[in-house]
Amino acid sequence: MADIVFLHGEVITADEQNRIVEATAVKGNRIVAVGTSEEIAQYIGPQTSVIDLKGRSLLPGFIDSHLHLSAYGIDKLGVSCKASHIESLNDIFRDLREKAAGLPQGNWIRAWGFNETKIVEQRYPTKEELDEISTEHPIIIIRACNHISVANSKALDIFGINKSTPNPKGGIIGRKDGGELTGRLIETAHFQNAQKVTYSEEEIIRAFELASADYIAAGITTVHDAGTNDPNIFRKMQQAVQNGQIKLRIYAMVCTLDNPEAFIENMMAEGVKTGVGDDRFKIGPAKLFTDGSSSGPTIATRKAYTSNPEDYGILYYTQEELNRRLGEAHKQGYQITAHAQGDRAIEMVLNCIESALKAHPRSDARPRIEHAGISEPDLIDRMKRLGVVPIPNPAFFREYGEGYVHNYGKRVNWMYPLRSFFESGIISAIGSDNPVTDYNPLIGIQAAVQRKSIQGIEIGGEQTISLLQAIRAYTWNGAYASFDEHQKGSIEVGKLADLVMLDGSLLETDSENISDLSVEMTIINGDVVYQS
């Protein structure tokens, strides 16, 4: 007899045939039956919990294939520049002052989600404006893309940055014409210093708990964590899973936001590689950053930005450096991946993957490309030939779409091109990149089938995909991206009982209203971990 039975519903299996059935049964942590309500009723015993779906949708637990769990959790402890009342810099400054008033002198004041295009001033705050809030507290405001920040004088002192500090490779320290600091830190200048923003042990654990709870309430059962601020947080995340403070399954990329190559080298020296772990916490790919932010904009492109004929973006590595660092990880048995947004960066990563596979052939390496932003036809052809798994972020169109049109022009038709991926037979998995954008998978699914901004502007509409394709990219494809398609990602007999129940029929909901649906129940490993 089953422990839980779901009857009379819209069970979207996401299996190879994309079957839609009525019912399923769970015993322990596994799915034991899938079929009609009549067939599944045979599994009902005296102790079975019977859930009448009444036409509501039951899906495999959502797999977000690219987000930053610790960064989002830490953000929740700071000031949100995405809060509904934020319309101007003064609104942000007011919240920062309130935060400062309640903190002991010297404690960090952190704000996140800033976007200069969303406020009335249409500009970044200055170092001097942040100094007016406090010179006794270090203050940092992190842009929504998480690749740029603005700091006050106290924070810059802690970072060891002054007027004579040179730009780091792959980054820019903002300066006025006379050389005075603006407080702005771009790309590696940001990443190198963000890790110096300190958190207490209690803050880190609380951040993990907050992020885990929010993700689970949205129906996410597995996350591919795309990098932490430092190796200590990576290890604490593993411990938090073991201690039950994080209830999600985690596929953890070997990446720190600053100096990821050193972290990869240390992990390789310890003999750790992709696949080590269990079904709750497993080591994922070795990951580097090759270029910047699509909304920054700082991505590396083959042609100049439409908005600036002098701008081609920022690259972190030469081709030789990238080949050497990720090539060695591939040789040691790692799945390899890289953050690559612009077509120039994507081309470099494909060159690296091709070189690595040629030097050390492996039949099922499944190299990934995180974001794969501007993936034009020649790059898609190479991805197919090399067996690359791209991880696009369609929800970006909702929040940043108009900026993409402004900065990249007609290239938006090849940004996160899910339809072309599907038509080429490429298995691509969707990630939110939270906290860069909303983690809600239903927002991501709606964005994939519509490609519209919040203002309703269609961005490269020929790359929309069907609803079932979007669901698959958020479930089975995500499992494939972590070599777990035989364990999860679809509702099939023998697979892990990771499930999400919605408050209505997803297939009967108009595409404009997909994100209005809510999660009523989330099950991980056969246990109900969230119920509305």
C-alpha cells in the first residue's frame, strides 16, 4: 500500500512521451505507480494519505539549474532595492538610514537588487551620498546583476581601495575624470571585494533557512547552486543540508565568485570531483566566469553594442588561460562549465570545450554553458556537435528585456534561444539566476512561452517554446544537466518522490496568467515539506 496517493488530477509526468495522466502513488521516497485514478486506487490502504487533486496539476519538483542560494539568503537580511515602495534613490537612502540606526557601529549595511534603469534618477548613487548616510558603517549596494556594486568610503577603506589602486584584470574601479573614486566596482573589482563583506555564523545559517523555505514554497526541490562568496560558505552549505537546515537537494558548482580557479585547484588537489556526494548534496561542475552581466551591460560580444559602438564588453581570461584551467578540470574528471553571456565569450568556452574533449575524450562529459546569452546559429551548431548543455534564463526578459533591445538590438532574437535549442535537439535546462531575478519557476515558465517584459513588450518572440517544453526544461532537463535523469525530473515508477502540486490546472491556464498560479504542496523524498 502507498503512503500518499494523488487522484483525479492533471499529472504532468514530463516523461519521454510527455504523458498527462490522472493519478500517482508514493511509497517511502519513491514513486510506485502512475496511471488512471482507478488503477492507482488499488494502492490505497488504511494508512494511505489520499489527495483528491480535483483537476489541479501535479508535476515533478522543479529543478532550478542556476541560482545562488547563499547570496539570495544573505540578501534577505539586507535592504531590498526591489521592494515595491522603491522609486528613487531617496527611497533607498531612507531604508539604509533606518538600517544603520539599528546596527552597532562598524557593522555592514548591505543593499541588493539595485537597478539604475528602474528609478527616477536613472543613475547610480555616489560614494558621497552613501557617506552622508554613514561613515561609521561600511555600506555596499549591489546591482541586480550581482556584477556591479557601489561602496561608501568606509567600505572602500576595508577593501583597501584608494585613488591609486589599479584596476584588476577583468574589472574596473570607478573613477571621476580627476581620478577620484566614485565608489562603483565593476566585475572582478566587485567580486574580489564582495567576499570581504562579513557575515556572522548566525546570519549564514539564517540565510540558508530563509532561501530554502522560499524555494520550497515555490515548488523547487533541487537547485544547481552556481557559486558562493567563498569556500567556507560552500562547506557550510553542505553541512546545512546534512543538518536539515536546507531541505532542498543541491548540485553544487565548484565556484567562488572571486578567484574561482584557486578553489577549483584546491578541490582537485583534495581528489574531489563531479558526482561526489549523495542525492541530497552532490558536487557539480567546475565553473569559471568568462564575461560580465547581460543587463550591466558588460558581456563580451563579437560586434559592438548597439547602444555604444565603442563597447565590446569585458573578458576575464585569454583563450589559453581558459583552456588550461577548465581543461585540467575536465582531465581530472569534472564536468566543466562557465558563465558566458556574450557571443564572444560563448565562442571562447566552446573552443575550450572542444580542446578539452579532443585532448581527453569522454563519452558523456555533458559540458555546460551557464546563461549562453547571445547564442547565434553557428554557436548553436557547435553546442549540438559537442554535446553542450546550455542553461538559459528566460525570466531575464521580464525584468531586463527593454535594456536588451537597447544594448543589443536585433541580437535579442538569439538571446536565450530556447526554441532553437529544442529544434536542434540540444537539451537545455532553465535557471533563474536568483537573486538576479525572481526564483519562481512559474514566472520562468511564463517567460519561456511568452518572452515578454513586465511592460508587455515581446523580446525575440520567434524563440518562444511550448508550455510542455518549458516544463520539461524546468524538470527532466535539469536532472539531465546534473546526470540525474534516471533518479528524478519526471513522474515515473522508481524515481524519487519529488513533487509539486499547484492550486489549479497549469495546462488549462492562459499563458498570460501562468505566474498567477500558486503552489499548494511540495514533496521532497516522499515527505511533505511545504503546504499552503
